[in-house]
Amino acid sequence: MIIYEYQLIKVPRGVKKIALHRMLTEYAERERWILDRVRIYPDGRHLVQLKRKVWRPDYQFEQLPPL
């Protein structure tokens, strides 16, 4: 089963597109975030939602008896 972790980033109005692009690219390359959703409000604010997979094995390790 794939489980996702989400992060919300609030970007104030007045931030240039190239700066936002660089920031999101850095998140994607270094921390493996994927762009999930962008909401642009009428006053110019952006609400960006990122997601990434949480890697957890589906199996349990066998417990060994104490020595």
C-alpha cells in the first residue's frame, strides 16, 4: 500500500514566478516532493500542496531469542 505525506506551502503575493519555480524545483530535486495542487487566490496569494511517498516495508522482521 502506498502512503503519501503532504506539505502545504503558503506563498504571499508579490513573489515572482521564477522564484516560486526555483523553490518548488529545489523541493522536488532534494526532498523528492511532487506537486499535487496549486490554488491561486484573486488577491495573488498561492497555496501549494506537495506530496511524497512514505516508504515503509510491508513485512515484519522475525524476532530472534536473546543470547
